[in-house]
Amino acid sequence: MLLDNKEDYITNVKNFTSSFDENHFRSLASKDFNNWPKPLEEKWRLSRLGALSRIKMMPIEPDLKKISKIDKKTGSFFLKFVDGAFRTDLSSDLPSGVTLEELDDKESLKFLNKIKESDLKNHPTTNVSLSCTPSIIKLTVNEGIKVNELIEIIYEGGDSKFSVHPVLYIEIKKNSKLSLIENFDHITSLVMPLQLIEIKEKGSLKSIKIFNDHYNTYNLSAHCAFLSTEANYNSFSLVKGGVFTRSETHAYLNGPNANLNLNGVYISGKEQHHDLTTAIYHDVPNCTSKQIVRGVLGDSSSGVFQGKVRVAPNAQKTDGQQMSKAILLSENARANAKPELEIYADDVICAHGATVGELDDNQLFYLKSRGIPENKARKMLISAFLKDIINESLDDQFHDYIFNEAESSLSFIID
Amino acid sequence: MSLLEIKDAHLKLDNKEILKGVSLTVNKGEVHAIMGPNGSGKSTLSYALAGREGYELESGEILLEGNSLNEMSADERARGGLFLAFQYPVELPGVGGMSFLREAVNSRRKFLGEKEFDHLGFVKEARKEASKMFVKDEMLKRAVNVGFSGGEKKRFEILQMAMLKPKVSILDETDSGLDVDALKIVSEGVNAQRNNDNGIVVITHYQRLLDYIVPDFVHILSDGVIIKSGGPELALEVEKNGYAGLINAA
């Protein structure tokens, strides 16, 4: 079906799932956000959106003249989204073999259909994002193109009582390779980034997401990834900003020998709530997935890791590993971990573990017995806890950068 | 003034009295050995001296060069010149050996009003000391004690001692887990640091270690009190007759 105009597009979005309410489109203020998941819904039980439903909100009208306030931090190529709208004027050129386009209606439909194949079809933010986004932007790495330079994507803008909806579609074609760093840096608003990633045969994507929105910002990030045969996806999220940030990833291992790393760190202080939610679907044999999540929580913050790994009956020889660890630095901090394994195949290696605790007494005493002051000793142990996973997850060139990003937030929760 | 003075130290753990009035004086240049059977309170005493949380004295006092340590935290005591070589050195994944050492040494130097080492200056100093303890460069690059053998761990403890230049060192069962060769290296490392200004307290089960680190005084700790003190010959008596004879006689 071709979509001739915007109206059709809306109609199509409306048909996309039954729960879609067309009143959401451009008129969110007239309705309460009463389609937000209720606390009884299992997927949102640990991350409640009640407070959000009490805020009257409008999708933002992107101001295409708005000045960028965030400097790029690394890399020579960068893309900027302001108020959810892609800004050519603020972005650099792209390496050769990499293209960027705004999807037309026909392509948008393909995008929708692909989303429909994932769990995001029932996701509370999908419809809102699709209805409210200024445009769907597609980044393509052409077949056989191995991009050695890093591309940085900066998402900024926002306004209080407004929602922001960047939507990005990334296609890594056969035998191609890309590295991305995405920075979310919005001022107070509700941000709902939606992302679809397709990695074709033997393609490789390395992606780092840094959630660093201003305090009081809600960020409900939803992203799904489809991996073909021998595709490689290495994703790392650093969640540190916002009053409520949920980074949700659904990954589909659809081709044999695909490999996924889905690691993340959250650093939470004050009243922050951070949530890393993942679902990994092993649908074919011989794929591997590995997940390490670490959290450091201070003040009255709370953190959630919920990770589902589903191994289909024919997905033999699956190797799925999942490990989450949270360290509480204050009596009022809370961490929840909910690993879920659903295994329907019998010849698999799957393991998961989750711990929530305080810093190790023995280690602390050992450092102090060497004259290192308590505070410094705590910092050293937490830094080590994070360095460990950062070094394991990322290429050498990013270790210092990401570690410094993490450490800058740590200083707020360790006095 | 004595270097270290323990005055009638009483300590309870879980409401059970472990130290029942330990007194001991260590003067400059002295090496004291504390021997005793399992459960006599040796490790508790070393934790109490080092200031581990939960090991505060019920009554009595510990003095370092006349200053009471009772109210001081472990790190304050260490900066002030007290060192504990652990029976089981703790692994610190992700904490690099070199930066750990530098942090420790600089904390002490800062306390003493000495200039802190910069990175390069420290690396040079650490390598010099490390080679004396047969600690390879590669070991300093690794995370502290992670994947170290028993011998490597103890050598690394003594390297820390050498670099921190403490006034009083407490060596808690430093011989445990060591073969004869490793025991020799570690003992030589300790002996090299014996001088007229510092004091060493060696806590051990066995006389074996005392063949290498020859003490000036030997004390037998049993059921939370020192039941007998003497010279090195006391250790030989233990070796020959066991603790039982001494304890019964006391």
C-alpha cells in the first residue's frame, strides 16, 4: 500500500495497533496520557509512569532555527537532532558509503511493517512517537562499506511540558561496519526516542548510547534490532541523566551465528530512576548473546534491570549469558533486578545472575589499612567496578572517554 | 617512649569476649612474635590494632608513639605509621597495582608533610622497590592481588610495607600458604626493613617463620591473654612440646 499523503500515514499508524488513539496525534494536551501503562502491567511494574500521566503534555513543534547548545564531543562526523527534528544545517557530512535520508511515505510504511515484527508494536511509546515525530530519518551503510570513523549523534532541545520524538532507522547492509556514539542531552521534557536497527549478513554495528538528559527529563527510549546471519551488534548504554530514564532494547537474532553484546551501566543519584530493560530473542541456532549490567545508586535513587532471554525450540547451540550487579551507596537507594530466561531448546548454554549489595567490607578495609581515606577508597572501588565493564564492553579508544563520562556523575553521588 | 603499647585490651565479637586483657609493649628496633593456637585471638588482635570496623576495644588502650589509636579509623592509623600485612590479601578487581600503591604511599607522605610522588617519579620508585621483592613489572600492571599466587600475594604485601615505611608492622600469618623458597624471599624482604627506628610484630602459628625472621621476644597468646613471654627459645619450646604443655602450665 502506498501512502499518498500525511492523512494516510496517520490512518496507517492508527491501524497499526488497536490501542492507538488518534487523539494522541497533535492533541495530547486534550487528553490525559491515560494510555500510559498501569502499575499492574508487569513490564512497567518496576518503573511506574504514574507521575507522567499527571503532566499535561504536547508534542513539540520543532523550531528549525533553534541554535544547538551541545558541542560534539568526539569524532569528526556528527548528526544533530534538535527537538526531535534532524538538522542538516547543524550536522556534518557523512563518510562515503553512508547515506542519510528522510523517509517518504512508502519507505515509512516499510519501517512500520518492520517495527510490527517486533515487540515494540505493543509498546506504549511507539504509537505516540510515530505519530508525533517530525520525520523518520534513515541512516544506511552501503554494502561492503567499512566505516572506520566514528559518527556521533546528538539529540538535544526539548521544553518543559513538551514531548520530543526523534525516530531513527539504521540499516547496516551486508559486509558493512559502523560505530556510533549517541548522546541524549535534552532540557526538561519528555523524550521518546524510537530506533530500528537492521544489521544484514556479516554486518557489524558498535553503538554507545549516553543518556545524559537534564534533571527532570523523562526519557523513554525504545529500540529494536534485527540481526541477520553472522551479524554483530555491540551495544553499550550509559544511563546517568534525567529524573526517569528507561533504555529499552529488543533484539532479534534471526540469522545463525549472529552475535550480540548488550551491556550497560547506570549511575543514579538524588531521586533519579534508571531502567535498563532488554529482551533478546534467539530464534535460530548458533547465536550468542551476552549482557553485563552494572548500577551504582546513591541518595534516594532507584534502578531497574529487567532482561528477558527467549530461546526458540529450534535455536539449538545458543549461548546466552546475563549478569547484573548493583551497588547501593545509601540506605534509601533501591535496585531491582529481574532476569527472565525462557528456554524452549534443549542444547543450549544459558546463565544468568543478579546481585544487589553494598561495597565489599573486606576490600574497603584493605584499602583503608593502606592509609587511603574512606571516601577515596569508596571511589576507587566504584571506579574499578565500572572500569571493569567499560573496558570489557568497548574498544580501547573509548575507555577513557566513557569512563570520564561515568565518573563525572559519580562525583555527585559520592560526597 | 615505646613505639607500640597495648594496655589491657578487651574486645568482644558477637557478645563473646575474644581478647581478655592483652598487654604488650614494642620498643624501637624490636621484633616481637605472637604465637598461639587456633582461636586464641591472634587475628582479632591484628584487626583491633589495624582498626577494622567492628573490632573496637571494649576497654583498654592502644598507643602508637604515645598517641591513642582507639578513636582512630583504619586509614588514620595507617597514615600514622601502622601497617598490617594480611593473612589473606584481598583481591581488588579493576584496581591497578601501580595506582593502588601510589594512592597509599601518597596518602602517607601527605600525612608526613612530604612531597607526594607524581606519576613518573612514583613508577621509578615502585620499580626499584619491586625488583628487591622479586615483584615483576607485569604484576604491578595487573589488578591488585587478582590472579596472584600465594607467594606473589605475600611478596606484594611486603612490597607495600617497604614503600609505606611504617613505624610498626604487624605481619599476620605471613607464612601461611608459602613454600620454603617463597618464605625465604618474604623473610629477607622483612629483615631488610628491620632498623632501629621501627618495630615488627610477627603473628604466627609455627616456629618455622621465626627461623628466618628472628624475634627478640616471643609471646604466647591463648584464649585472649598472653600467658607467657620470653626470648626466641620460647618458640622452640612450642615447636617441641606444642601449645598444650604451655597452656596447662599457665
